[in-house]
Amino acid sequence: MKIRIDHIKHTAYELHVEEPVDSFPVLAAMQADGECVFSGPVTADITLEREFDHLKAVGRVRVPMELTCGRCLASYATNIDSAFRIIFRKETVRHTEVEDETELCDDDLIASTYSGDEIDLTHEIEEQVAMEIPLKPLCDEGCKGLCPTCGADLNTGSCSCSREPINLKFSALKDFKISG
């Protein structure tokens, strides 16, 4: 998804992307590692325009996927739908002193650099998707999970295991006997 800079003139340049997940190395690696399963192509609509000394990209990326719930281990379908704004600045060689602390403004947090006469949007698109994938996915906010003793799915029914609170700090000492 490379865009030539000279295509972005005084009017906005609109781009529609619909690519398989294999076109995005980070997403393909996540799927290969079993973190998630993408069930459709990555779709993005991006508008690029010149703004002062930089280029601004505003867009939305969508992809259907299946995740595994972190509590009950059930697979569930969901969609990633993320809006983003990125500012691209031409990469320049800076000859400044290295400071211990640097204060960043809001635009620095959404900025990226490019060199040459093209911008490759592949990394930016896959980064938007990867940031939206939850670290601990839940099929439902009210998911009860699995019984820690017998492994029964507490969303579909209950089990007969004891519900006494367990203090894991001292659980290794519960059968300790002092002989003397």
C-alpha cells in the first residue's frame, strides 16, 4: 500500500484498501501464533492531504475476527473497527543534542516519518488493527468463566465444587506437619 507523494496535490487523495491478512506481516504472525483468527480481509478507507509542512492521513480500518475468551475459553466472533489520524513528516537528519527528557505534544504521539517519494501505509494499517485486539478478550463482560476446581463452564450451568475462598499465599503449607 505505497502512495506516491506527488499524487497528493492540493486536493485530498482518497484510498480504499481491501487486502487479505497475509499482506500484513504483523497480523499474519499474530494469526500464526494463535493469538486470533482473522475471518475476512482487512478493509481501510484513508484520506491523505497536504497540511502545511506535512501530510495528514485520516481513516478507518475494519477486519472481522475470532478470539478466544480469556475466562471461559469459548471462541467468539467480533469486529475490529478503528478510526485513526496520522501525521507524516519528511524524515530529516537532525543535529541536535540528546536530552535526558523530551516533552511530546499530541501531534508527536500520532506522527510518523517517511523518506523518499512514497509512503508505505502497510505498517500503519496493521498497527491500528493490532492495537485494537484486546490483551484479555472476553466473550461477554458478564462471563463467569470456568470453575477453577473441575473446569466446568459456569456460563452454561453450575458445579458442585466448594466455593470456599482459597488463600494461595499459604496453600503450599496447608498439609505441612511439624514432627517433634
